[in-house]
Amino acid sequence: MSAITIPAGMPQYDDVPRFDVAAVRADFPILDREVNGHRLVYLDSANTSHKPRQVLDVLREHYERHNANVSRSVHTLGTEATEAYEGARAKIAAFIGAPGVDEVVFTKNSTEAINMVAYAFSNASPRADATAPAAPSRETDERFRLGPGDEIVISEMEHHSNIVPWQLLCERTGATLRWFPVTEHGRLDESGLDDLVNERTKLVSLVHMSNILGTVNATSRITARVREVGALLLLDCSQSVPHLPMDVVDYDVDFIVFTGHKMCGPTGIGVLWGRGELLAAMPPVLGGGSMIETVTMARSTFAAPPARFEAGTPPIAEAVALGAAVDYLTGIGMRSVQWHEKELTAYALDALGTVPGLRVFGPATPVGRGGTISFALGDVHPHDVGQVLDSLGVQVRVGHHCARPVCARYGVPAMTRASFYLYTTTEEIDALVAGLEQVRKVFE
């Protein structure tokens, strides 16, 4: 790995252990392949990360040796599968500093986790249309009741999965959706905080690290205001839990969501973490097997969390493999991962600054910024940028990145995005810059 130049004034921490990037890369079989005759340069980890052998081996072993359904059988395979599944839950709880193991709910991904909270509000609230019943059929916690006059607050930099569910919820209940704007430098504009988060606010749902701008949102002022008005706070941590240390108690949040496939785990598995007493007060979203306490033909009662929110057969092997991914990341150290990416981001911002006509969106320094950099190259359409880079083996993402309002905010139809992870090297960033020079030659 080549030497990294850290910008003047950027904090440095000598006590953060460094890891051997070459040794880490050797754990990821896919990084050995070629694309279009070139060594693979994978700069799309914000989209999905690669999986180390340690995770792939656990996934395969589970299916080969321990495959059975969970929480249903007393036979040996069923017991082994249940122990592995619940063991993964315990690993994830420890990874995010959760006070209780039962506060971790397995979902399909972050999108499903956010929708689960949105539909819990919906199931606790009367519908806005006049033909619906005037009130829910079951007694519900007032914190989850929404109606006309109530408000939900998000931001302009959200992924679509943290916009659309709240739009739909407001349509169903008559509540109002409001949002923080984004500054020219890619930060949340908190100048109107006291007006935006007020006594009518029931929930604030914000991205922790932007998937398109790379911004790491400092949430302390917003959290203080949320507590002042008695609202709930959800953080979309899809891009932060894989990349930096997370402690849900320190962040003083009510819910977080994240997804396994962005943190060295498999697809099809995500996590909703919620405060224990809030999960206990939340109405269920999906009905079926395993989420019940009793069932009669007239009425059902529900299990305690997390089972209440895990109806049907869950993604068992995927959860076990996510536990293995947590073991892998813990072994490396999340502070080390965070610092490695901070150094890469500093290096990349400097290197991209040498490309004529390139415009970077989001914070211009690696302070309060993760390893995701979106940019435009003159008037070249991002799809053309992506195709030329792919011909050179460089994999980036192009498009609106499921964050179309951000593109609209900056007046562009789409962006090109390069994103880094623990296996990324400065040589790969150099390959990106060289590839962009080739793009310029093709379209100049």
C-alpha cells in the first residue's frame, strides 16, 4: 500500500491499530479475479460489500451440517440451528452496544426494517379516509398513534428507503412529512431545527452516513431537540455500522437499522434494533407462525419481542453468516476500519482534485465524512463514465443511487460514485484517477 498523505489539520490517532490490507484482501476470493482483462478494482462497497472466506465457510457449513428450522423442534439439528441463530443475535447485540439481546430483530434488509417501524405506526393509527374505523381495534401506545396534525421529520439526503415509507404512512394517517434541507457543502441545514422538530413531531428518521454524499451526520443537537419535544428518533445506519464503531446507548437513539450485505455478510439479512420497552409497545406488522403467544379462531395474542416481529421461517443461515461477519470485523477492530477509510478518503479527495473538470459532491474534507465520494466529470454522463471505467476493470456505481432528491438538489440527473471499504487500497484509487483521465480522452 502506497504512502498516504493526510491533509494538514486532520486529527491523527497513533493509538489506533493498523491492519495489513494485503492480508485482509487475501480473505476475499473475488478480489483475485479479472474484469475485461484487467485486475478487478472494486469501488462499489456502499452498494454491497464482498464476503471473506470466513463468512462463506460458515454459510456453507451451516447448510451442510446444521440445516433445520429454528424455535420449532427438539431434535438435534433444530437445536443446533436455533443455538446458531440466537448466537448470531447475541453477537450483533454486542457489536452495536445493545443493552439487551432481545432488542435485535432480524429483518430482510434495512428497507424492511424501516418499513416495519412505519407499519407499526400505521397499525396503531386510524386511517385518514372517512370509511375506515375511527380507532384501532386494539389498545395501542400513544407514541405510535399518528393522525392529522402530527408530523414526521426526515432529511433531503435520505435514501429512498427512508423517504417512501414515511410518505406512504403520512398518506394513510393524514400526518405531515417535513425535512431538513441540505447545504451546498453536503451537510444538514439545522438552522430551522427548533421549528422543524416541534411539539407536533412524533418521529425523526435520519440517515447516519449518507450513501451518496458520504456525510456523517452529527446528531447531538437533533437528538437533544427530539428529547425536548418527546418524539422518537430512528437512525438509518446502513452505511455507518459497517464502517465505524456504533454504540446505540451513546447515540441515545430509539431505533437503528442496518443491513448485512454491506458489512461482509450475505444478502437477505438486516437488523432493526429498538429500545426494549418500545419494541414491547409496538404492534406487530406481519402475522403468522412464531410471532404468536396464543391463537383462537376469534383472536390472537402475540409473543414478546423479538419473536413478535419475526413471523414465519426467518433467514436462518444468513443470520448465522452475519454473526460470522461481525466476528470478522470485530477481529480487525472497527476503529481500525474507520481510520483506514478516513485515510483512504483523504487520499482520494486529494487525488480526484487533480482531475480537470471533476466536481465532488458532499463535504470537501474527510472530517465528518465516510469513504463514499460521488462526483461529476464535466458534461460526461455518469453512465458513460461508468462504462469506460468498467472497460478498465474499475467498478463504480452510476445513477441517482436511490437518492434522487439529492441529485435534484445539486442540479444533476445522476452521479458517479466510488466507495471504499477495509480491503480498498490507494493503488485502486490511483486506478480510478487514471481511468477518469481515459474518460476525458474519450469524450474531449
